[in-house]
Amino acid sequence: MPETTPPVPMEKLVSLCQRRGFIFQSSDIYGGLASCWDYGPLGVALKRNLKEAWWRAMVQEREDVVGLDAAILMQAKVWEASGHVAGFADPLVECKQCHLRYRADELKADKCPACGGELTQPRMFNLMFKTFMGPVEDEASITYLRPETAQGIFVNFENVLNTTRRKLPFGIAQMGKSFRNEITTGNFIFRSREFEQMELEFFIKPGTDEAWFRYWVNERLNWYVKLGIKREHLDFHVHEHRELAHYAISCHDIIFRFPHGWAELEGIANRGSFDLVQHAKHSGKSLDYYDEDTKEHYVPYIIEPSAGVDRSFLAFLSDSYAEEVAGGETRVVLHLHPSLAPYKVAVLPLSRREQLVTAAKQVWADLRRHWLVVYDDAQSIGRRYRRQDEIGTPYCVTIDFQSLEDGQVTVRERDAMDQIRVPIAALKTIIADKLAGEPLFTFTHGGQIWKRGEEEKAKAP
Amino acid sequence: MPETTPPVPMEKLVSLCQRRGFIFQSSDIYGGLASCWDYGPLGVALKRNLKEAWWRAMVQEREDVVGLDAAILMQAKVWEASGHVAGFADPLVECKQCHLRYRADELKADKCPACGGELTQPRMFNLMFKTFMGPVEDEASITYLRPETAQGIFVNFENVLNTTRRKLPFGIAQMGKSFRNEITTGNFIFRSREFEQMELEFFIKPGTDEAWFRYWVNERLNWYVKLGIKREHLDFHVHEHRELAHYAISCHDIIFRFPHGWAELEGIANRGSFDLVQHAKHSGKSLDYYDEDTKEHYVPYIIEPSAGVDRSFLAFLSDSYAEEVAGGETRVVLHLHPSLAPYKVAVLPLSRREQLVTAAKQVWADLRRHWLVVYDDAQSIGRRYRRQDEIGTPYCVTIDFQSLEDGQVTVRERDAMDQIRVPIAALKTIIADKLAGEPLFTFTHGGQIWKRGEEEKAKAP
């Protein structure tokens, strides 16, 4: 796979994120909390846009998917049925000398990598965060923070089916926080103990699962490409049989060229009937589906595209980052898809002269009714353009003295750095057109990115 | 205060929510998890709209507020500094006979209300959910699920100030889950152990706090009224000195006439400098603000409007619920503000004849690019209108045989039940205009709802 430029070093991204307010270390003033992160003003804006783009593509624009938002705290029985209580564990070893802890399956030697000390025998360590509900801390009150959003969907399958009167195939989508007490974390927001997922559970008739699996792999790859990730920075990892999780019939990871190397961005799994069978068994409730067309009862199969919000955030950030020489100077620019950019527009009065500020603030107020818009009047226009480039703002609107005479302003575009002069009265419409013209909003489902000659197979069955 | 009609009984709301897929009991198939709730397809749509309306009014449309999204897991030191480890507790008593547990401060007698048994002496029970981070369960690894989102803002004050180069007054807004291990819960989603908050922390110069406090009380009351809550179902509870939390200089609750009675919907508190002083002391970091205009150093005061997503959800739902006699039949209708309604439009082919279905699905696909839109072709048009009324869909678009000839469809409005005939080509624009014409989008800050003659005082200082 050709790599045109090397990925941006992680340190540069971390530095940009902290300097401009995308991401801060959690509990920063207390020295930080390992592997938990707070999203600052720009980070929360980008994250909201990213989640909105997913929800739009996966729920709003589709005929066959509805949304759900289940609680983080669930009955322990859910996690017994799913296999998490018994099996969601990693082998933990500890150095007898320096007491650092490691995942045994990630170590390449049997001595401590830090000090060379001897390691303990591995013990299985469950990754679920445990807490107690109610005033007594005993076995009966144990509750877990969900380690995945998926189970909230499975246990609501019947509720959703009955209240929406849906027929197969149909999906239930959910976004929300999950928690895993990872032994080793790291690579910035790539692996953290608190993270956010975007999961779809797509319920289908057994036998149609291979076709739907291919469809969703293609669909999800498309989503990243349409939102600006370079195709050559995406690839697949096809799980071999021995790699498959206990619930999966097959699984493809979409992998991305992260700053720290190629790694999983999203997993698409064919979970078969495993989940509904388990929950039917443990709850004593039938989770069969009655197919009115074929007059059959069966347990649906499930195709699951499971994406991480934080990993996607990191992917979009790192893939859009560029250092470019322009006019003898190097500019840092985030070529973010406009639908993801934290601010859609920056409003810049040429100077702090009162007339200009008044006019600029009026433009700012008008545009804010439609988008998140930033105002900046500090330092030279060139410096301000650079500041907006660095955070990915697609359009800068400059108000100058000429504007007060002719009612026109300059709109400067981030990527090509072209400038056009437009009437203030038409500004809203022009920017709306520019933003609406972006690929995201003309994205039709089922594309041709999967592999040449395979298009037909990847279409919705 | 005049009450025109009695509030809808809670059972009716619960029944509607379960029947139509607004809200399900968490872990329902396992018998439920007390006081945790899952939002179904309609519930998540309404909740997303509600949060979006808050974010729009509190962040996007304002000059002086930025967003944040801090982690749920924070260092224990944060909760020591805030006073939660020592003081966030309720007095717990248990019946020696039937072992039911109660909050001592909520009991009216000293015998068990269930069986008349003798109660234990009260002991203070901390309401924070505790968990352990990392593989060892000891004192050093204790972490808490945040019981409020506010502290995530306080500890990031300096980070946000430095990266956004803001000047006082300015605010930081956050939405997210919080957790409280309540002894007694209930009244549906009114008090639950897992809930979602929408909090603004507004940082100001000491001495301007009374004026800003009044401004925010007014502003927040306005928000509910503009989104459709009847003014006569809102009131204030002004905290007397003995009721105030340890951090508060003053506090007004906005109370609402819930199905179970008048109760707190949102609290607006003047927190003074308590929080920043505490975190400065415990972290050893200065959290002073340098005021460039007056050349002073001081610790900002904070005004906090703190709203609950779930309580607001319940308030909007119950206040919009009506049973109306129309054409000899009783219809249930949710008169939800269009910006909150789960679906903006329902598309209804008159029958399942192929030509109608094809035309209707084309209209559906076009509208879905802009809004969440539902399609329904089951049973009579009258029944379908009723189903949409019951979930608050503001507009129904009916495609009939005439539509195939003249390219026009019928748009039926939920509240007045008026019907107009419009060209399909103009449908999108007409609905967009109807939705955009709603009060939400022309809402200007600082209104006249507070109290006659008090408008001036409630304006932004």
C-alpha cells in the first residue's frame, strides 16, 4: 500500500490538542488521571459533529434503522448472559521487583521490560468496572459499568420490535460511553478506560448474513472515505478463525494508519444468533422473531458495525493534519471535512475600530443562528488565518473598511486559500450552499469503494 | 396560581412511553434494574432534540459561552476538594423488621411506613458510586462516578481560559451523565441513579454576581417557556438561608407542576468563589484571574444554571400531553414544540397500492435528508393521524391518487388539524419555513417573563 507522506507524529497532535483546546488530560490540575481525557471547547465541537455525521448516516437517512439510548448501569445478569463476567478478562502479570503490571499476551519476553525483573504467573483479570448499587456492598448489589453499548441493544430487541412494529431486516443504533479497566492503555485517546462507542446491531434472517456482512463492511468503509479519510490510509484486517471472539462467525476490522501505526478503527462482526440465544436462555423470555412472509419462527442473526468515537476523532484529526509551505511560511492546517470542522466560519474585523467591530459582530450574530462561528480580532489578518487553518475552520469572513461602504465582505477558503468578495446579504446563503455541496450530504448508500468487480455483492441484499 | 387542568397522571405517561417506545425499564427482560431507564427510538429522538435546543441556546447562539465534555471518571482528589467525599451523604435508616431502607430526613414518623417496625439509628450514607481503577482494589485505586458534571468544568477552568483566550464574564457549558446512589428513587424518570445533566458554569467578577444571578434565572425560565412549557406550570422556590448548600450564596429552583406534584426542574445557584478556592487549595495551583481592564487579580465568582435532561424530558412530555375530543372521538396528542418532536414529519400513502408507495417513499427519502421522518402505511388515514398525534409529530404528509396526477400532497397540522394542499416540489421549503418560523429560532436573550417591572434588572449586566 503506497504511503505518500509519513503520518504526523503523535506528539504534534497532542500538542495541538492541548494548545488549542481540543483535548485535555482528565483531572489535569491534580496531575491527571491515567487514560481518561476531557474534550475542550474545540474537541467537543468536533466530537459532536462526528457523532452527528454517524447518526445522520446510520439512523436519520436510512429507512431501516432506529435509535436507542440505554443506561450505562445494567443488571449483572446481562453480563453473565453475555459471557463478560466469566470471560471478559486479560492475563495480568506483575514484576516482582518494580511492581509494574503488564498484559502477558502483549509481552515479547518473560522478564520485566522496565527493569528486567522476574514476573508473576499470569492471572486472569476481568476488565469490567464494578460498583455497588444501593447502600450495602455485597454480591447482590454488584453492578457493572457497561464495557460495550451492544448489550443494551440486545436486551431491548423485543421492546423495540414491538413498539416500532418493524420487520427484519432492521437495525438499532446507539452511541454512548463504555468503560474497560484496561491493564495497559496509551497512544493518547486511542485506548482509554472511558471511551465512547457508536454501534449498530443489524437484525437479519439467518442465511442472508454473509451478504449483509459484506454490505456493512463496504458501507462503513465508505463512511470514513466520504468524510475525508484517505482511502490509502485505510485497510482491512480479516480475522482468522483462531482470532475470532467467542460470539463471532466472522469479523473484519477496518484498520487505519494511526500516528503510532496501523491499528483497528472499527470492527464489523457477524455475531450470528449468539447474543439473542444467550439472553433468551438466561432471561427465560423467547426472543424469536415471527416472519410473516415465510410463516417461520427463528432467532435473528446480527451484523454489528462497532466504531469508536475517540478513535475516529484521532483518525480524522491525524489524517487531516498537514504542514504546508505557503508564501515562504509553513502553515499547519487541518483539512477537516466541513461537516466535522469545529467552527464552520470565523468572523474577522480587519481592525478593532468601532465601526468594523459593530459590523463584524452583526455578521457573527446572524451566522451563529445557523452554525458554530468564532470571532477573532486579535493580531494581523495573516496570523488569524493561520490560527483558523490550524483548527480546520473552512471559511474566514473578513470585514474591512470597504465593507462599510459597499456592504461586501471577503470570504477566504481554508484549503485553496482562494478569496472571493460577496454581499453581506448573501453571505448566509453562499456559505450554506458551500457547506451543503459537500459530499456528506449527497452520500448515497452502497458505494464502489469496496473492491473493483465486487460492487454487486456489496449491495444491500 | 391558577391551574386550568389537572396534570396528566403519571401512569398514563409511563404507559404511553412504554407502548410507543419512548422509555423502557433498564434490563427489562431480566425484571428491570431499579431506577435506571433506557430511551427507546422515540425517546432518544426527543432527548437529542431537547439537548440540541439547550446547546443551541446556551453555546451556539451566545458570544460568551464555550462547550466542554469532561470524563465521568475523575481523580478522587477532585471529590475531596469539592466536599463530596466528606459531605455528599444522606441519613439512612433501616427497618429492623422488614429491612426496607429510607432516608431519615424524608420520613414523617419514627416507625417503618411499610410494616410499622422499629428503625435503626440513622447513619450517613455517601451517594457517590465507587469503583476501582487498575487491577488492585485498594484505597489508592478508588475512583468515583461523578455525581455532577460541574466539577469537570471547575478543574478545567484554567485550561479553557488559556486555550480560548477568553475574558470574564464567560461561561463553560457541559452535558453528560452523572450518577448518584440514591436511597430512595422514583416518580418514573424524575429521580434515578443514572441521569443526565445540562450545566453551565458562568464565571464573573465578584460584585456583579447578583445581577448575573437574576439574569440567568430569567434566561432559564424563558428557555422552558419558549419551548412550550406553560408559564402557569412554572414557579420559583427561593432557597432560604438554612436550605442553602454549603457552596451557595443564593439559589433559586425553577419548579414545575409534575404529575406527582410541584418539584425542582432546574436550580440556579450563585456559588461565589467556593469551587475555585477549594480546587486551588487542594491542587496547589493558582486559579486566580487577571483582569486586564482593572489590573486586578481575583478568584471569579460562578453562577450555575443546572438542569436535568430527564426531568426536562418529563416536564415537556407531561406539559404537552392532552386528551381532546375531536369529531366525536377522543384523541391523545402531544403538543410538543416542533423543535422537540421526535419526528418532524410523517409520510402516509393513502393505501398500499404500488404507485402510491413508490411516490410516498420518494418523498420520504427526500425529507429524510433534512429531518427525522417516519413512514406509515398501516390501517386507515384517521388511525395513522391519531398515532402521529400521540407521539407529537407536527406534520403529516398524505400522498393520494390525486397526487400522482397533479403532483400535490396534503399537509395536515397536528394542533389545529388544518389541512393544506401543496406541490411536492415545494414541500421541503414549506415544512422548513413552518419549522423555522417557530419561536425557538427567533428567541432573543433576556426576555420579559421574569416579573413585570423587573425586566431591566434581569438584563445582562
